[in-house]
Amino acid sequence: MHSMSRKWRARRGRRGPIGGSSPSQPKQSARRIPGQVLARTGTAGALAAGVVLAGWAGLSAAAPGAHERAAAAKPVVIGASLSLSGDFSGAGKDFTRGYHLWQAYQNAHGGLLGRKIELKIISDKSTPTQAATNYDTLIAHDHVTLTIGPFSSLLTLPSAKVAHRFGYALVEGAGGAPDIFKQHLDNVFDVSYPVATGLTPFAKWIASMPKSKRPTTAAYATITTIFTSSAFPTARSILEKAGVKTVYTKVFPTETTDFTPIADAMAASKAQIALVGSVDVPTVSAFMSAFETAHYNPKALIFTSGPDEGATFLKAVGTKNAIGIMNPNGWYPGIKNPLSEAMVKEYIKTYGGTATDVTATTAEAYSVGEVLTQAVDATHSLTNKKIIQYLHSGKTMTSVQGPVKFNALGENVDGLVFCFQWQLVHGKPTLVQVLPTNAVGSVRPLYPKPPWSS
């Protein structure tokens, strides 16, 4: 998900580092002290706020070695711009949680090179211009040591350009659209799968069906973002080569608020399968509601983003209507990965809820921290140049999403991509892995999709 991802519920943020308690982070006690900088530290179970003592320069008259000890005691400040308000605020909240979970875990295990991690997060209001401004501020004014990425390909592209100008690595988890890598920036690294391949498992599954069972028609509709639209050409090519005729296509702007005319047109096409490029739960809910009203029930229905948002998705569409809905992603709460299982447990311990509440967006952010940690440990350095060189070395790293290995463009060529589907497991709606059908952990896809609940 890409991240994309890969959003939505407006949550008010403000310019400047996050401070105090909020729904997006564990309860903590934070207070402002004149002349000091708010710092983030963490333990395995909760995040605690601390302060970075000012006056390092005053150690110049201290005993020999004081400078070195002072430098070692200072936290490693890592800067990020996140969408704490605006269209992507829901994903921004989940990304914040992922970053803080990693920070808490890493600080409880020695930080980076023995130094605690401080996260400095600025809200970009879900706009590319503000995201670029924020990274300029973080690097040129705040002099952060390292930077990690924002949410969405839309915001990652301008952010990566700013970081590149200063020679900073930008490790990110929700900026996998091809347009980003066409820039040939040597400093951007996406730990998630390339989004252009997101719908490939679904398309290959449909194409592999016996001709007697294979759908013969398909309808496509996608929002015009570099995240969603980039996944459609490959999938459509695979399906058309398999004899699945395209009977409807529509690309709609991000400003669209009424999806009914588009959904009605897809329904009127009577396509046997429908693929929708979505970025949030409200969009998915609107399409599903319109399909139900029009009595349109495709044999297979997949959305690029939204169904992966767990409890939020179920609440919006209803647990019965959720059954059979599919989405691509590189992660889900039940993935068979020890690192992921540990993260899910820590999430529940920190934020409450159940595994269903943990989103792929949170996993994307957590993976960013894991990869950055491995690069720092391998180079024994916090120097951006050395970190960039290491990430381009072809080494395979690990994350809660699976293996990570970057090509020359910064894409994770080992990134796993699956398709997930809501099914009833022991009578409870559960998002399960279904594609590829031969992948470890996959269960049989529910096909055709059950009729709408009403």
C-alpha cells in the first residue's frame, strides 16, 4: 500500500513537531521547556517524551573527550513530513504509528549506534508543495541527521527531490509509482513493492482460469494518481491477452466527490469483473453502495486501496458486504513473518484493539525504520552518503513486509505482492491472503463474489 497506501479522515495537525498525546501515538507526558527541543524516546511498550538538553557548545571547556561523549549522548534526529490533516490524514495517522512503533522498539534495543532516536514530524496537510517545504525546513533549518518519507507517491516525488539536493537518503514506504523512479534520483528507496505490479496477481489468476469459467468482460475505473493509475496498464494487458474484453474504462480526477455516475456506468456495462483504482475507504464505500443500488454484482471486485483498512473498512461497508472484496498489498496482519507477528503484538499492546486494526500503511512505515536501521548498522555510520551507497549495494534486507533489495533506481525488486480477500473465518469477517494461489499462506479465493447482503 502504497502505502499507496497506499487518505482521508481529517485529523487536525499543525506545523511543527508532534507534541502531546493524540490518537495516533501512545499516551505520553510531554512538556515544553524554554531553550530545549522536544524529543521522542521510546520503550518496547509505550513511547515516552524526553528533552534534549541544550548547551552542548558549553562543553568546550570540559575535560578531554567531553565533545565525543556529548555527541554520543545526543539523540539521532530523524525528520519526516506526514499528512496529519487533509485528504491523506487517515494514512498519515497510520504512518505515524508505524514510525513511532519502530522508534520505540529500536530505542529499547540501543537506538542507532547507541544513541536514542528522536522523531521530528511536520504536517504537510496532504499537499506536495508543503511536503517539499517541510523537508527543506527539516534539512536546511533543523539540521536533522536523517530523513524518512511521507505518505503517497504524490508527496514522495517532490520530497525526494529536496532530499536529493542536500545529499540526503530518503527511505520511504508509500512512494512506489513509476514516475518517481523515472527521475533517476540516487537517494530515494521504496521498501514496499513497486505499485505497477500491484494488480498482476489478480490479472494472472483470472487469466489462468479454464476458459469455461474465465470471465469474458472487464470494467476499469481509476483515480488519476500516479499510485493507482500505474497499476492498471499491466493488469489490463494480461487480461486482454487472455481474452477478457474491456467494456468500460474511466479515469477520474482526485477532486471527484460524486462517484455514482461512474459506478452506474460500470454497472451498465455488465462487466463480469471490475477493477477500481481507489485511495481510501470513502471511495470504496461509495462505489460499493452504488453497485448494490444498481443490482450490479461482478464475479470479482478488486480495489487498489481501502479494503486493507481493517475495522474502518468493515464499519463503512458492513461486514456482510465486505465478503468477497479483494485488494492488492504487500502485507496483512496474518502474514507468516516472525517480524510482522512481533510488530502486531506490540501494536495491540501500545494502541489496543485487535490485529484487524493494524493496517498495511503502518507496516509500510515500520519497514522504513527497519531498513534504515540495517543500513546504519552495516555502515556503522549516520552519514547519508554511506547509507545511500549501502542501499545501492544489492544487499538483501528484512522487514515486516518481507525481503528488501533495491535496484539501481531504488525499487524493491524483492518486494512481495499478494492479493487479499475478505472471507468468513469461523464466522468472523477476516482479510485473508488468496493470491498467488501457490504462495505460502494463500487460501482458496472466494469466486464468484457473494451477492450483496440486501
